[in-house]
Amino acid sequence: MDHRTFIEAIVYEENIGLNSSSEDSIALNIELEISSWIQHLKSTPSLLAEILPCNFIYDYKKAEMTYCSPSIIHLLGFNYIDFTGKSGMAKLIELINPNDFKVYNEQIFPKDMQYLKSLPHEDTKGMTFSNNLRTQCSTGLYKTLLLKKCFMTHPQSRQLLYEISVLIDISAIKKELSITHIIERNYKNAEVHSLIKLVTEDYFPEMHASILSAREKEILCHLAKGTKRKEVGVRLFISENTVANHIKTILRKTNSQNIREAIDICKLNGII
């Protein structure tokens, strides 16, 4: 695929017209803060590289990867140099499962941006955005990585300046093919420091027949014909409460708001 298409997709460019010269004192101060973060990350003892998450910092103004942890060699088997500079993000995106990237690019990232811009600037620093992505290693096999990120934006123009992210291998605990997207706000005062979940949703990049169990399909087929929940239970010799629990699972698996939407999605994908 064309790298430029990838970069334009992930950068989510907007012609806001931010002055990127040194005359923009706010942007300069943020650059200095980023530089201090990079120096801090570079000072991490190399002995910890195998157990620490991989950090990277992306500069949206320059459209380049400013920093990538050397620990990525333990995560994916590649040299960190491959993920720096103008082609760094394109290299990372090339490794992401295409179906996962399609969901991320068309649904998750735009939603993150929409949410970010809906907040007063002073609230954006406390926001974190997370999702998992299947990412290919140098061996050709896939690992499931948790991508957790925060954004630095210009307080006046609201243009994206930097993305600071971590990649963590969660393959051992994330077996299903769904992508879980979470938006959280960091809440703290003198006594409490916690993350409050604002958005939690599941996506299914590879919708296929086996996503629903035989029982779930059976229930969905009855509901698609207009059968009431109570009657479905009677026909299948299960309680109405059990039917309701199956419906909850169906809605979660298909990322649907209601049963009619789930029926339409499953019909469209040939599941029922």
C-alpha cells in the first residue's frame, strides 16, 4: 500500500494553519517538554528493555516518529531505527493486521479525535485512549498489542501536536478477535487518583459465522421472525432470563445498540 495514504490516514491532517516556527512560544514550550520526555525515556536502563512497554512519540506537525523505544526489538523483533523519522509510522502501520487497521482508521481514531475536540483544552491532558491491534512480528506471526495513547494539542488552534503512546503485548490474555476501544479520563485530587471510563465498545474486524454460538444464532433467528422473548424461551426450553442473557451477549459480540441492529448486521454478513 501507498505510504502516503497511510500517513494521511493516521495523521488526520487539517489545514488549521498553525505557525510551526519558533515564533509560536506555546508550541515551542511543548516541544521542550517533549524533548525532556525523550531524554527521560532514553535514560531507561537497557536491562529493563525486555519487560517494559514500547514507547513512541509521533510529531503531527512534521509527520514523523520522533522517538521509538529500543525495546521494540523484544516486542516485534525489529530495530527501533526502522520506526523513526518520516517513514516510522508507515512501517508500524504496515505490520498491523489490515482488517484491524481498517477499524482503527475508519472508526476508532476519528472517534478519538471527535471526543478530544469536544472537550475544553484544559481537560485533554487527562484523557487516555486505548485499543488492541494484531501486529505482525519479524517472524511473520501476529501478537495482540494494547495501544494506549494520549495527545498534546495546541491550546488555541486545537491542532494535534504530539501523540505519546505505549505498546504492550497482551497476547496471553486477549484471545478473541474483537477490538476493545476505551476512552478514559484521569481523575485526581488530594486524596483520589483514578481513571474513569467514558467509552467502552467492541468492534469485530472479521465478522464471520462462528462469532455467534449455535444457541445465539438460534435465538436470533427466532427474534428475526418476530417471536417474543418469552415465547423463544418456551420453544427452546430455557427461561426468559436466559434468553435475555444471550441477547446481551449477542449485542456485545456484534457491537449493536439493539436487537434489530444485531439482526441486520448478522443478515448482512451471512451469519443468519
